[in-house]
Amino acid sequence: MVTHLLLAEKSTFDAPGDKRCEPILSDPTGTITGVIHEDDLAFEAARARVRAGEYLDSMPGLPGEDTEGGGVFQYAPDGRLQRVYSRWHVGFREARDLGCIPDLPPLHPASPDAVEACETAIGRSLPPLLRRCYLELGNGGFGPSYGLMSIEELAHAVPDRDSWPMSLAPACTFLLPVSSWGCGIESCIDLCSQDAQMWVIDPNYGPDNEADPVQFPHGTASLVLYPHGMTFASWLHRWARQDLSLPLVVEDEETGAWRHATDTD
């Protein structure tokens, strides 16, 4: 997929709390002079997040400040309590502008040797966009939830397919987990697809763990595996735009069947 527009960087907000430093499309001359691939749009959006020091969904505030009331907290290295802010929180942007939430520390890219060693270990080349992210943005640690795995972790992340139930075998031949959401939920890239389609592994569905064979043909008594319905480029770009939700399995209110959540859910 290509976009026939020029790429520029936004220096201001469209609205309070909206997409700091997100790249935008522009054509100031009124004449189309460039072609931008979907991968490039996603990369520039992610790079803007990294440059802004906002490359994770949760960011710790200053130690000892704003510690009253409920919320999520952690201990700073000096032992003081610090609030953990979500980028989706209504007060996040105001707290950032007031200096209450410092930038996350700089990232350090993976070395070309480490990337090549990872590809050798998994037996396949990484998708170009993923490879570029490791070489130019950082050795993991940025992206949705806990961020992308490090390249060293990625080298050992291929599931042990021999131990998986036979019902999952047709779908998981070339899946590579790249990011964890917690609670065992993982986002994976299908290395066999030309456009790096995303899949989700989720062991937390339903009170009785009975997967609907229509909704989840690749389901077992312990987990379900389903397509996320987007490419890695779209997944990364949506995260950078704050438009990527936690993949969940939900019970349909009308049918009672368990299915993966939509954007509307």
C-alpha cells in the first residue's frame, strides 16, 4: 500500500491530549511529488513517539508528587512512591505539559549483528518494517503495553509448535510473538504472510474456556489463536496514533458466543 502525499511532522496539537509530534501528511505546493509506503508512515509515527519520549503506554511521574488518591503506583529507585500515568488518561497531557511526567529514557538500537543472529535463530527474515525499527529506533522496549521484545528475546520467542495442540498447527506455523500485553496475551506476526499480518494468542477467554469453533477454529481448552485483522504496519501506526486497543475476547451480548473484541467494543 502506498500513499501519494508528502510527509511532515506536526509541531502542535489538533486538540488537547491529542497525538504529540505525530507525523502528518501534507502537500504544501498543491502538487503531488512523492510516494510514501504504509511502512514508512508507520515508522515515522513510531519514531515521533520515540523522539517525544512517549514510546510506552504507561509512564511514571516524578517521585513523591501527585501520590494522593487512587491509581497505579510504583516505587522509584530512591524508594519514593511515583504515580504511573497512562497515555489514555484524561489528565496525562496536562501532567506532561506541567512537567510532572518526565520523558522516558533514550532508546538504543540493536546492532546489525544482533538482528542477523535473531533471523538465523528463527530461520526466517524479519519483516522489513520490524527490522528497521530494531536497527533505527531501539532494541525493543517501545510500542503497545510492555513494548516490543528485545531482539535477543525475539530470537527465542518462536513457539514450540511440537507442544501445541494439533488444532492450532495449521495457523501457527510461522507466527512470531513480538509483544506481550500481560496475562498471557501476545501479539504475533505471521512471517509467512507477505504483508506481516498480526495474530493474537489469548489464554483468558470465557468462564468455562469453551471456544466457539465458528469464531475460533484455532481454539483449545486452554487458549485461542485468532487474526487481529491488520498488518504490522497498521498495528504500529495505530498504536502511535493512540488508536490501538488491547486485544480481548468478549461474550457477544446478542448471541452469547465468545469472539474477539472489535473497535466498537
